[in-house]
Amino acid sequence: MFERPKTSEIPDQPGAYLFRDKHGKVVYVGKAKSLRSRVPSYFGVGLHPRTQAMVDNARAVEWIITESEVAALMLEFSLIKQHRPRFNVKLVDDKSYPYLAITRGDEWPRARVMRGAKRKGNEYFGPYAHTYAIRKTLDQLLRTFPVRTCTDSFFERQRAQGRPCLLYHIEKCSGPCIDAVTQEDYQQMVDGLAAFLRGDTEEVLAGLDQKMWAASERREFELAARHRDRIDDVRRALLRQEVVTDRPEDFDLIAFHGDELESAFQILHVRKGRLVGRLGTVVDRVEELTDAELMGRVIRELYGADDPPRQVLVEIEPAETELLQTWLAERRGTKVSLRVPTRGAKRRLMETTRTNAAEAFARHRLKRSQDHNARAKALRSLQEVLDLPEPPLRIEAFDISTLQGTNTVSSMVVLEDGIPKRSDYRRFRMRTLQGQDDFAAMEETIRRRFRAYLAERDRPVREQGRFSYPPSLVLVDGGAGQLGRAVKVLDELELDIPAIGLAKRMEEVYLPGNPEPLRIPRDAEALYLLQQVRDEAHRFAITYHRQLRSRSMVDSVLDEVPGIGPKRKRDLLKRFGSLKKLREAGADSLAEVVPKNVADDLYAALHN
């Protein structure tokens, strides 16, 4: 049961608060100007059903005091990022939008398309709705700013060979791999490309125009013609960026459309009066929020990691506007205007943004009605078929992969709410197993996983790690034998966790203590869900097994060649990666990594 803290024990100061469930996992994070006023409100009557569900799920609440409400806002954001609580607003349509990135941290910075989490040392531009839009723009600009676009491994290979690639010969790369350009000149190209992508197009064009006329005055007409062509390339690239305002302004537009479950947001990025990027996402409304509060939450999500522009234009005024403006100003370092546009071009742009959000939500709703309902139906069906006390919201599946007892490995994959949670996937390399014994391998895997859980569970919450959350259902790939070993371990550890086995041959489900398997109808949603997670565990296990087998084959070949020690082995693997690539390499390519005589012996060993 939840132990409600006494109101007098709660500090009357700003701060962030965290609700935790029975396993110590954070399920909700909030912030308050006064913790004493806010936290007790969760224990009253007449709560919204979603808020009540969170309180029913929670078992403890704790808080962290801050010096101001702005600091509480920043702490709340960092805690949400760290814990990803299930009852906080989250971006459920978190598909990875492409950015154009410049790897400023490299010796010779590279322009490349990137997705996913932003990395330190890179400068990002975008996001863009489509990858091809970035590639087309970049292709137009490479003649003007010929920075490298090749991978690091390709760059090092060309550097070792002392010859450039095709892009150098068609003037779309300045050839840093062969020192055809100085660091200073190359840096100017990188800065010029970045300036253009930031929207400083007039400055870029003025610089090229000046260089063209200077070359003409020196009677270097061929160079002047090349600068003229580069100006044309820049102007063609500019045509790909839509002009939306008369003045060179920087601002973002944010609008949304949705229902009580989800809302689709559209964010347009305008820099120097040109539309340079667009982000579309769907927010899962797991909290009881008004539209104004939702807008505020999304603003915090958007600008918690990225600096905001000078103006943030919103469809509706968010809750706590003054607080958000103060926070945004601290993020940017200068004043930020947060307002609703009421007239002129910006109001028309906001209407366009709102229309895009409505269309995006209509598309998502069609998809949601299929995916969400199917997952919920499958989980309810599985609960009924297996006679479980509650729907199995977290399923962990285990599989073994081996080849005649060598390189035996196992996998653990996780489904939460019917969706793969890849961040919780784990793989195990057998420590005690001798020879081929799938039953013993399954027993070792289950024991290691749940011993780790017990060790994590008994630690302070802040020290808990990757195995700290238990499953609602354990699924082992196999029949009664594998299931028996899994149940044996769970009983030894005194864990009351349901476990089943799924045999591949007849797709029969084995239950503990039942000699006869359970046959679920082939078209049942429950069986499809079990097959999905079982097949994912098999794929994950066999992928790891192949990696280890390939690595051991490479090791066995390299160990036989005189002159190849641990360092040279690492260098060869870093360069070629696999035995197949080593065999495809010629003696000269091998000699770029190891001495010539060692390369000749290695080539002979590989082709014997």
C-alpha cells in the first residue's frame, strides 16, 4: 500500500517530485512552485482516471528541492529524460527524422546525413521531412563547398593508398585525404557550408561574388568562371528552401491537433525567412492535461536539448508562459519571444502548420486504431488463454543458439505493451556449460538473469541497473525440458513469475505441471504475439552466435601466422572486419596494415 507523506513533512519550496512503483521504478515526474501545495493534491478524491491510475500504480513519492521554479523545470526535464516514466507525456511517434550534420570534432570535418540521438562534437541542421531533400541540397552545394562526405574508414583507406576518389576528380571534394587542401582553407569551406545551412545565404553569395570579380580583375578567367558556376549552384540550392517571410527572421511555429488520447504536433523551422526544416511527432497524452499544459510540456521536450530561436510561435498560449520564457531565455542566452501570432504572414503560416497537424493526426488515427487495438486484444487474449491474473504487459523471451556445442549463447528480448523494447535486450555467453546441452544453457541463462534482478532489487533505487524490473511472463523457446529448468530456477529463487514454453515444431504451449501441451488456435492473436516474441529471441540469439563464430574463425587463422600478435590482430579486424573481407583483400591491401613479409604469409594462410 502507498504510504502517504504527512503534509507537514513536505517542504514548502520549489522542486521536482517522483512517484515510484513497487519495484522502485519511476512512473511519474512532476515539478511544483510549492511541493507542499502540489504533492498532497494527488491523494484527494475525484482524480482524473489517468491520474488515479498513476497513483494506484505508485507505492512511494520522493522530492528534490531546487532554488527556484525555473531550476525545478530544468530538473523535471532531466529526470524525465533519465527515467522515461510511463505516466508522463511522451513522443510515441518517435521516428528518427534525418538531420544534416557536420562532424566538427573530426580532424577533417565531414558532411553527412544522421538520425537518432545527437552526438557531441557535431553541428546539426534540420530536421528534414525526407532524406532525399537533404541529399539534393548537399549535392548542389558540394561544388561550392567541397567538403568530404566519405566514411572515416574509406577516408583512411584512400589516405593510406595516397590517391583520391572520384568525388575529387569531379570537384565535389577538395581532397583532404591526399593533403590537396590546407586545414585553413578546408575550415573556410566547412564554415561556409554551415553558414548557408543556418540561413546566412546573402553573406555566402556576397563572398562568392567578391571572389569572382577579384579573379576576373587578375585575369584569372577560368577561376572566375568556376566561382560564377558556384554562385549558380548556391542559387539553385536556395530554390529548394521556400521563402515564407519578407524579412530574414528566425522562428519556429508549433501547432497540434488530436483527441483525449493523443495529439499530433507539427513544428516548422524558419531561418532567415526561409523554411529549412520540419518536425512531426505524436504525443501520447497519458497525463491529465489541458491543451495549454500540453503545449507547455511539448515546448520543454523540444528545447530541453536544443537551443530555441529568437521567436517561438504557438497555436495557443501555453500554461506558465512567463516561466517558460524565462527558461527559454536561459537556454538561448538571450531573450526569447513566446507568443501566438495574430495577423499577417505568421498567422497564415500558423494556419498552414495547424492544417498539417490535422492531416498528420488523421493518418496516425487510422494506424493507431489498427495497431493499438490489435496489441490490446492480443494481450487480453493471452491473459485469458494462460489464465494469468493480469495482462502480461512485460514479456521476456529466452532462446539458446549453438553449433555442436561451440560458442553457445543465449538471448533475452523484451516486449512491453506488445512492442519490442530493444534497450532492454540482453545476450549471454555461457560460463559453466561444457559441450552441447540446451537444457543446462537455459538454466544458466534464467539463473543469471534473475539473480541479477534480486541483486538489483535489494540495492537503493538510485543504484539499480539494467535488470531491476521483473517481467509479467517468462517465455522460453522449447518444450517441457527447457521450461522445467526455467521453473526450477524461479522456484529456487522464490520468484512468483509465470513461465511458459513454446515449441517450434507444432507451436505448442507448455505450462508448468501440465504434461499435455496447450494448443492455441493458429489464427489466435495470443499465439501470434507469442510467435513474434519467440522469433525475435531466436533472431537475436543467432545473430550473436554468428558474430562469435566469425570472430573465432578469424582468431584461429590469424593465430597461425607468425608475426601477428594482439595489436596487429586488432588492426586487421578494425580494417577488414571479417574473414570473408580478409580473403577478398589482396596482399598489397594487407601490407597497408602489417609489414610486407607478414602480409605475404597471411595471404598464403588465407588462401591455402
